[in-house]
Amino acid sequence: MDPSTGVEPPTEKEPEHENDVDNGQEKEERQPIVRVDQMKKQRFRYVKSSKPKSRSQAFSRYVIIVARRISAQGVFTGEYVVDIRGKHLQQIISEAYQDMPSIPFSSLITLEKEELKLLFYERVTFARKLQNAQQTETSGSDPILRAMIFELTALVSFIDEHFSSVTYELSQLPTDRVTYDLLWTLFRPNTRVFGMGTLREERVFRLSTSGYKQSQDGSSSFILEMDYLDFNGHSMGWVEPTIYGIGSFHGSKPICQLPFFPIVYHENCARLERKLVQRGERLLGLHISGHLQEYKGHAIDGDEGHGNGRVQKFTVNGRVMLDPVTFDNTKPNNDLLPSISTPINTQSLAEDQMGLLSPILYGFSLTEKRWGGFDVMHLQNVEWNKRIDEMLVLPEDRKDFVKSLVKSQRLDSGSDSFDDFVRNKGKGLVGLLAGPPGVGKTLTAEVVAEITRRPLYMISSGELGQSTSALEKNLASALALAETWKAVLLLDEADVFLSERDNVNLTRNAITSIFLRDLEYYQGIILLTTNRMSSIDPAFQSRIHFCFEYDDLSELARRQIWSQFLSRSASHFVSEEEIIELSKLPMNGRQIKNAMKVSTTVAKERKVSLTKNIITQALTLSGSSWRKLPPADRALPTDSDLSDLVARVITDISKLDPSSASSGETRANSGSAVSPAHTLTKPQIGFLSCTVFLIIITAFQLWSLQDVPNLIFKIKLTLMLASVSAAVVIFPMVLGCLI
């Protein structure tokens, strides 16, 4: 027996034919006869030929058979075909690869070139088993143990011989570095591979296959086909394998700097494993649809309907609703949701499988109004603002009414709740918020959402489309989402839905009718905002449960808003007197909020406390309408000032009358007598006086109307006032001059 080759040569006592002996009795059988020619002696004779052995019989004593593959031209192709025949080896290899049921090592198989790498991955395991068996062996050991030692020795010898160049190259490298050609030595099938996802989140994959691939442009890459565990809203399990790649590189490279590498090479492998288990437990708790969470960071959104698996990022800073079921129903062609190939039971997940769970949860961003995937590590539980109603500048009786109304609203109320005569009709709560911008309409909706602890879903009429069909479809989708999530729906700028119907605009009439129908059967809380109360269709009066009309902010209301925003500032030196000065500026709540945001950012960047000067600078650069106001040190002209101005002008004009000068009086600037040719007549003096007076009045009118935003309206008003002034002033003065 030669352990180095794994071959036991046949003995002389071996029967020549497999049927030579049968139960100890010889049997006569016909044997072929062969003619043997002796050319030199020119003789021939007939002899009996022996029956050739079959291929299986010829190599029955070998445990490993290695065959070289020869081309049709008789050239060695460099590929080997290996048969594993040893019974003990088949069992040992089967145990080593029990996590790979696709490879039937339990029976006689043939390993191609790539499959031979499977033996290399477990070389250490085989050598350890051989060492243990040799230590157990004694002089009178079991022949089965000796046979196993023989087969293991042959296997280890074959691996060392076949992969001798690979072993040598690895020995020349540090254990934490690898070359591109030796990447395959790291990636045994079923290895847990660490990598970073699209959102730079830590991911762990299960390797299926790997190998080198040459692209059409001649570049090479190492391809990894890997899968992981995910949840698509309907089932959890293994997703379809996804292809990842490692680009080629020169020289050696640290293993931990590869885009993908076995998790055992991670510098903090133990800590990472614990972190992955904790993350997996949190993922399992959020897989059920309908979780409202706070999110700040990047999210991913798939290209719908292309089937190319591309994703794009977008930023989210607000609340998200985790709901993969509704995601799938709303966007069935979205490539982001995973396809589960092998479902599993979530109750039977082991700790190592917890790390294989995808950290991406699927849902809807309420701020960006987009479906996408969100990293679980950026999700936080919602902290409801219990004092948000203090920011709403409304009369206390109105705020108490709103709070009482929305708290009593329950979609799942019992039989004692009020219902319409028609089933499922009139169960919703509809509110109308009317008023100019920046007076608290949106804040009222936020207060309602916080009090009821429901998500706030805000949409505007412009987001629903232009055509009737698109608007009807998108409106129905928005109402369905809000009702599914029991959200407070804020339909901003709802004038297009509320407009009064007429006999001319049939499209607008259709939109109003559709909205009236949907509003009748909606079972949630919906708030509508409008700036035009006078143009609302009368049919909405019976469908709106409460209506709030907001006036422009008073000085007291603006003072409260300034004080509230300043109280939320980390550090400020704005006195109460300065707040009163700021409240005199005719700004709305949104403008005040924007000014405070800019001022706080500037103060933070300068690392100083917030002051009125910084706020004033922000207001100067904001372009708000308050800049059109006169400065504080510039007072409006009084009636006495205007009278004095007119008197001075008339006095100056009267000096041009020759009758007021003495006879023979000369001009001071020239010293010559006044020429009769330049003497003004009374009609000319009267006309000139009226012209100057009209110019002064027109200038005063333009100055006093500088706050009017509409230029055309300003011009019309000025011309009208000038005409009235001409009729009242010019006609009597001209008439007096003529007389």
C-alpha cells in the first residue's frame, strides 16, 4: 500500500475474471480465441484471450482517481476530473459540507476544476481529523480506523500536491492581506460575508457561488453571488441571490479593505456580531405594517417598472410610516421590494441568522411623500409634542373646542356613536380652515395630529394632478392611505375642490362633484385650507363639521409668536422692549419662523448669542414685505405740515407777479430792469400755480401709497385722485385768474 498515491496495487491472488469464482466452484465458460502471428518465423497460432477487466474493477483499490482532460488534438487542457471513491472520504467530506446539500458527496461523484476548490477550503479540517485518528491508532486498532487513516492521508496528500502553488503564495503573504488572484481562497460557499449597503449600512450576506469574470472591455472582476434574509410584507425568507463584484487590483491588499470580505476578518468581529443580533431583534419588532417612526438620514427608492434593480437616494427628515404591504399594493412594479425565494419561520431564527436580516424597512415618507427603504439604525420612536397647542395663537375657547372635538373622534367607535342613516356614510370629521397665509392653518392641523397621536399626511391640490382622471385617481389613493393609517389628512389649497359649480366650467364641476362624493364616505379626519371663503360651493356647507376663519395676525399675536420662538432658542439677548418693536412689523407666522431660523443659524455659526441686530440683518436680507414700511424715525406728514408746504409754494409763485414788485425794481441777480416781454399774465400765474400744486399732491399720493403691492392698482388710484384734485382745485383758481 502506498499512502502517497492513495493506491493499493492488486495482489497476485486476485481473480483474473470477476466470474472465475462462484461459491468455490469453477464454471466452464467459453473464452474468446485470438490469432497470434509471428511474422519473423512466418507462423501463427491461436491462443485463449483473458476477459478484460471493467473500469470499475481496474481501479477498485483506489480511493481517489485523478484524470487529466485531453483535447481532441491530444493536448492537456489543464483541467482535471477527480473521482472520490473512498467510502470513508465520502462520509467525511459530506459532514464537512453538510450546509451544502446540493453537492452529493455521499455517493461516487466527479469533481470538475472549480469544484476541486471545495477540497482546498476544508484542508485544515481534514488534516485535523487525520491527526486525531493517528493519535487514536494503536497496534491492534480497528481495521476501519486504519482504512480511514489511509484514505485521509491520500486526500491531504492530493490537496497539498494539487494546490502546492497556491499554498506557497499564501505562505508569502501576511495573514491579513490577499492578492487578486487569491481572492477565491477567502470565499468558501455559505461563508458569511460582510459589506456595506447602498445607504452605507452594515450588511451581512450568505455566499452562494463566486468566481472570476472577464468583461467585454477586457477588465476582470471577482463575482460574488449572495443572498440574505428579508421581509416583503407577506413573508420572510431568503431573497433571490444578488450579484456583487470586487474589481481587480495590483499587488496585495488588506482583506478588511475589500468591499466584501468574510466577517471573521472584521477587526471587531465579536462586537459586530452582538450588534447585528440586537439589530435583528429590533427589525423583527418593526416588521408588522403600521409603525409610525421618526427618521433622519438617507433613504432609497427603486425605479418603478424598469426591472433593472437600480435605486436612487433621497433625504428624509421627519416621520415615516412603515408599511410594506401597502407599498406593494400601491406600487406593485417597484423594484425595491424583495422577492422571497425560500420562506422561513421567524420563530426559528438562530442568532447567526439575525445578522443576515436586511436592515432596510419599507414604507412611506410623510414629509417627502415618497415610498422607499429606510435604514433601521436611523429610526426612532415618535415623541409626541404635548405642548404644541401652546404655539397655536388662537382664542382659548376655540382651542378647547378643537381639542375636545378631535379627541372624541374615533374611527372604531362603538354602537353609541352617531352614524348616518346610510351605512358607512358621514363617519368622518371634516374641518375647514380659511384665512391668509401664515396665520396658523397648518399649525392647527399639526395640533390635531399630535393630540390624537396620529400621523399627519399633508398634500396640496397641485400634487394630485391637472386632469380630472388623474386628480380622481390620486385623490382616491390619498384618502385610502390616510384611512388605512388612521392619519389626519390635510388637503392644502383646496380651492380647486371647493369652488362653486356653474354652467360654464364642466371640468371644475366634475372635480367638485367627485370630491363631494369622496368626502361623504371618508371615515377619517380631514382638514381643508382655503383663502377664498366666498367661492365655496354651497353643497360643502352641509358636509363640513367645523369652520375656522383666521384673521391677519394682530400685534399681540405677533408678540406671542416672537416670544415662543425666542424661548426655544438656546441663548439670546432680546429684551421685551425689542420684542415689542419686532411685533410691530406686519409679518405673518411663517415669515417670523423663517427669520428666526436664519437668525439662529447665523448666531450658531458665529458662536454668539442671538440678538436683535442679527434678527434685523436676517429680516433685511429676507425680502419680506415689511421692508417697504417707512423707517421708525421717519414720521408720516401731518395736515399742518402739508398746509405749510402749500403756503410756501404759493408764496414763491406769487413773487413772480409783477404787481407785487415796486415800480422800477430791478432783479437782484442781474441788476437790470424786468423786461415787459417776460411779464407773466394772471392766467399764466394761475395755471402755473395749479400745476405745481398738482405735482405736490401727486407726489404725496405716491409716497403714501408705497405699501400697496399692486403697481397697476397704485397707478389707477393716483390718476383718479389727481383727476379729483384737478376738478376741485384747478377750476376755481383758473376761473379766479380769468376774472
